[in-house]
Amino acid sequence: MKKNILLTIALFSFWWCEAQHTGPFGQAAESFGLYNPAGLAFEEMRHDGTIFNLHIRNQWWNQNLPGQPTTQTLTWLENQQKQLFGIRLNTDQIGETNRVGVTGRYAHAAGRGLKIGVGAGIYSNNTNVEKLYIYDLDDEVAMQAGETRVQLEASAGIFYHFFDPNRAWQWFAGASFRRLFFITPLAGSEGSTPENDLQLQGGISREKWLIAGQARISFQQPSAADFYLRRYFAGETVFLGLLATSDLKHHTAGVQAGYEWPLKSGGKQNNHYLNFSLGMSKPLSQYIDGNNLIVDFRVVWLWAHGKK
């Protein structure tokens, strides 16, 4: 069984260098602002200010095998009423394929709560083909896949969120389009097929309950949908959540818990918050042999210039 798992990782890793997937699988609640240049995560909708977000993701966490998919994302966002801008640093690893990139975004307010944004990024993709089962010195495509290949990203999006602490109902909605493409083709091919993705997001909350969802419609990769349910406790400083993801073939479900620690609060300006959250998901279908577990850990520091 172990040999079959390693072979699956090797084959998927080689495919990955030509067709990087759209985003971390089943990221749910926190991905609204990652792939929509005008989008915001839950905490970012509640506060204007400077925000640093560290997200660490590990799939197949309880499998002692090489090639576990891992993702690390560090995001800086300056969220203002009239505009937002920021940078995302991202590293991905699946099998012997590594991907490192940086993405910038800017959005301008077209009205209260409504922002329209654009984003652009560049990524470096590299595969250690010598460790793959299909390693062959005479295979021109395999050898070129081991070279560093550059991938570019362009995106545009729109996002609206309504947040008024004096009203019971709050809601948000967004849509974005993203295009990824390699600037150098593999040997023997005319060019790499660009990836085109349409993202749709939306959610609604009342008092301490929040329900949200996100759909990714991909023209080259499998489409998928995320669903999220959150309940706040203790004055909205503690939250518990349920999440689920499906691409119609593979499904995951899990739980999330988090805490927002007010480092400095009480006034309308210059408040500081630290947000921790841990999520654990279990695949409901076997897309690889073994008992898998997906772990997400996030730390968010918010310097709120003014609370909504």
C-alpha cells in the first residue's frame, strides 16, 4: 500500500508542474480575500486597519509519508474605507514539486461597502524529477519539468459587504475572475494551457450566527464549492465552526475553533487584536490510500484604525 501511495504522489507531482490547482483544497472561510482582489475574510469585514494573516495548511497530516501537500501563506492587507491594498506570499509543496510566489492586489471603493479590485502575481515552479518514479534521462519533457518555470497570474473582482453592529442582519457577496499561465512551454508542446477560474462568494449573519459559501468554477480543473457555519460566543471573542468542501467527486468535512484576543481595545481608534484559529477536516471519500487528515492553522494580527 505504501508503494502505491508513493507512486500516486509521484505521478500527481509531475502533473502538478503543468497544471497547478486553483487554490488550497477546502480552505473555506478564510479564502474570500485570497483569490478575489477585492474580497475580505470575516475578521477583515469587521475592522478597518492593518492586518497580517499567517495561514499554515497540511494535508494527510497523520500520514508518515514524503510528499505531503503543504501550504504556507503570509498576507499583509491595508484595509481602508475608500480602498484596500496588500501583498500575499505563498509557498506550496506537493510531492517533489515546489511553488513559491508573490501576489499584489488593489481595490477601490465604488460605494459604501462596495469595492472593485485587480491583482497580479508571479510564481516559480520546480519539480525534483530525480526522485520521481518516472525519472528518465532520455525523457525530454520530464527533464525540462525539473527546470524552474515561471507562472503569471492576473485577476479582477468585485466585493460588497454590509456590516452594521446596530442591525441584526449582515451580509456579503463577491465575484472574481482569475487567469494563470506559464510563460514557457514544455518541450514538444506549443504552449501550456492557461487556467481560467470564476469565483463566487456569499454569506449572511444574524446576531451570533454566520453561514457562508464559495463556489469555484474552473474551465480546466475540477470545480468545487465550500460551505461554512460559524457560531460566536463570549461577546464574539470565541467561535466554533463547521465546514465542508465538495468537487462532486471528493468531499471533506470538519470543524474549526478560534479566539480573538483584544490586546488593546476600548476606544474607537488604535485598537489591536490577535486572532487564532485551528481547523481539522476529514476526507469523506478516498482520493488516495490511507486515513487522511487536513489541518489548518491561522494567526491574524489586526491593528484596527477604527471599528465599524
